[in-house]
Amino acid sequence: MRSILGGLLAAALLVGCGGGNEGGDEVPSPEGEVSAQAICESQYVIKYYDKTYTTVLGTMQCACGADPVFTGTLTPYPKRYNQGTCP
């Protein structure tokens, strides 16, 4: 019984004392934000599909010596299609 009351008291203190990160300095990044800092070392296309892999929702194209180019929506369902190697 004491452990239950202790747990409830701890939870109430966290909520009452601002246990969340409401005024913190940490700034969350927007969902889906991608930062590409690498230069492509081969040629390929990654297509991002819906859950059933029937509809393409986004792509990432990579060409030799260039930055990756993103279009559409990036999903957790990618397929990579190799198009060649760099000279």
C-alpha cells in the first residue's frame, strides 16, 4: 500500500513541479526533417512506399558527386534501385 501511495505522490510532484520540458532550451526538430551532408558516391534511387509497397510517396535520387535530392514524403518503407557506379 505504501509503494502505491509513494508512486502516486512522486507522479503528482512531477506534474505539479513541471516535470515536463515546457520551458526548456531543447527545440524539437520538425517531423520528417532530413539533413543530407554527404555527397553521393554511386547512382541510385530510393523510392519510399506506403505500408503495402503499392504506392510511391517519395523519392531520394543520388548522382555521382552531387547532394541527394529528396522529393515527396519519406516513409519507413524504402526500396533502393541501383543505377550504376561512379567513375
